[in-house]
Amino acid sequence: MILQSTEIEKSNAGKQAKHKALFEFAKNEIPNAEEIIKRLIDFQVAIPSWALGTGGTRFGRFPGGGEPGSLEQKIEDVGLLHKLNNSSGAISLHIPWDIPTSPKDIQELAAQHGLAFDAVNSNTFQDQAGQVLSYKFGSLQNVNKAIRKQAIEHNIEVIKHGVDLGSKSLTVWLSDGSCFPGQLNFRKAFENTLESLQEIYATLPEDWKMFVEYKAFEPNFYSMTVGDWGQSYLYTSKLGPKAYTLVDLGHHLPNANIEQIVSLLMMEGKLGGFHFNDSKYGDDDLTVGSINPYQLFLIFNELVQGTQPGNAPFEAGSGFGWMIDASHNVKDPLEDLLQAVEAILISYAQSLLVDAKALEEARENNDVVKAQEILQGAYRTDVRTLVSESRLRTGAAIDPLDVFRSLKIREKLIAERGTNSIATGL
Ligand code: PSV
Ligand code: MN
């Protein structure tokens, strides 16, 4: 389904008067409003191809209908999101869930929707139909060299698909680990994994990055071979300058201080990017900002401060990979993604309100109360109008979710694709 600009313009016209009044007010309150709008317009976050259908859990899946049944339809769905918010200008593919049959056609289709290809993701956490050797006991860590080799070759294959599409990075997330004490020799598992990653790294094109994503647990419940940022950092620092640590917000043990992790990885020039989501307990699938928006703001605050001139070595880096990574059972996936992008933009805008100089002064004076006031003052500022204004200026919707609902986009997708079309993914 193709969404016409005129339909967005019509919706914006009806909302213009109220928006204008709110924006005038916000402009008076926020001295750097124009600068923030400029930064918001430039900000793009990639949509994962596997979040366009209903996720589900191991207990069940409750699809809502109209899911994209092919890679082409997935691109159309991301195109729809991008048309609505002008901030979702990239798609991240998971191989082999989304193998392009004709990379040229797929690239052309994506370009028609204004989309680029973000990181490509390998999958050695599932066995595929016809696969010779099983990943039941791990992939890159496996005690069996032939299994490691199969997993290495898969990753190299994924890089090739990425090259064909114009991607510039590979994300490696491993479910490798163990479920019971005694099952695994931790050191051997690490060494095997490092050796396997080195073989993959050696095939990376010159201008590519490798992101090593960590996760505290699941599907392994006793040990994970890339279980936290320390382990990921060990791998990426041993691998070399093209390897970076990827932070998936839901992959920490409860109450971990993610903003501190972000700050230190930036200090070392090893922060590669993000998978945005949120969690209450031990999950990684809730919508970013739905549970802990203050944490999201604090993370953005570290990102903004860490990329200020003078905070080398990060400024030498060529930008982060920003991506959403969530999927669940109970919301319309496209509505959920609109909410996710909105939450990210709001936190980003709020972090741009922080008076870095005043904050540093408060810190130097051990003025804890002042420091908290500065941060919470920014966090409690309503910046939603700035986010809407940034969309309005680029022809996107003042209120994307409202357009999605009032134009009955899901109903139209169901009419086009049927109630039983199921997207590939978990
Ligand atoms: C694993 O939980 C993860 O966060 C990895 O990024 C995977 O690629 C993705 O989710 C989909 O399973
Ligand atoms: Mn992830």
C-alpha cells in the first residue's frame, strides 16, 4: 500500500492551528528550539525487518492480519512508517529470514521509499530447514570445528548479501552459552568464539563495521558466551578497529546502569550502536520508552555529551547504528514502531536541552541537588511539539499514529494481504 502525500497534508491541515499555537509557546520556553528541530530532522532510526509482524512468545502468537508476507511487503511497510514520520529511513535485514532474490530490484524498491539498508544480521540461533549441522550446543563457540565452520560461512554469506544491498555493517548476536553448570568450558568457549569471529572479521569489506551484541541470558540460562558489555568489549578490542560493541537495551540484568556503560564504551571509541526496546523484568521486547523513559533520556544525555567536541576518541567515529529491536504479541506492529520512534525522538530532544556547562559545574562543586535539577528539568520539559514541527517541516505527519488510524491503514493492509499472512521472523 502506498500512502499519498496529499493524505498526510490533509491530516496536517486539520491540526495546523492547534499545533501552531503549541509550537509558538514551546519556542518561547526553549531557546535552542531551532537547533533541536534541525537535529531531529537529521535523525534516522532503522526498522528491523522482523518487527513488522506480531512477535509472540514460546507460549503462543496472536497475529492481527495484514502482515507482510515477503521482503517486498516488509519494505513497503517501512516505507509507510517513513512516509508518516520521516525518521525511519532504513531497514535492517535478518538472514535467512529475508534473503533478497534480486538485490538490484530490492535496492530499487527501497530507494523508491527513501530507504537505505542498515546492518545485516546473521542467525546462528536457529537451525534452518536442510541445514547439515545443528546449533543446539552453540555455533561460533561449538566444540565441533565443523559446526563452527558452518556458522562462520553463514556470517560471511550474510556479509555478501549486505554488500549487494549497500549495507555497511554486520551485527552478530550469538545465543551461544550453556544451560547448566559444568556443561561448558568457559575459556574454551570464549577462545573458539574469538577465533570464529576473527575469521568473519577478516572478510569484512574495508568500509564495514562489525557489531558484537551481548545478552545476559536467554536462550541459555546459565552462561552466555557474549553475556555482557565486558565480554563484548573483550572480543571487539581483540578483533580490531572495525569491531564495536552493540548495546541492546533489554539485554542487561535488572537495574543495570546502561547510561554508564554507554559513557565508558564511548570513551573507548567502542560503542557501535543500539537496539532500542524496554523491559520491566528480563525481557527485551517491550516498546522503547514504555517502561522507563527516564533511563532512555539518561542514555541520550550520555550520547549527546559524549559526542561533544573534545570528547575524543569517539568524535573520530563515523556515527552509531540506531535500530529498534522489539516485537510482541499485543499491539499492531506498525503502531508500535511509530510509538517507538516517537519515544526515541522525544528523549533525544530532551537530552539536547541539558545545559552541559552548568551540569559540569555542579559536578565540580559536588552540588548533587543542582545536578539532579538540571537533568530532571530537561526531562520534564514537554518537547512533543518540537518533534511534530520537525515532521511538519519535512512533509511528514504532525501526528503519525492518528493518520495511521484515521486512514484505516491496517484494515487496508488486511484487505490487500489477507488475515492469515504471516511475516517471517521469530
Ligand atoms: C536477541 O534477543 C536479539 O536482540 C538479537 O538482536 C536478534 O538478532 C534479535 O533479537 C531477533 O531475534
Ligand atoms: Mn537485539
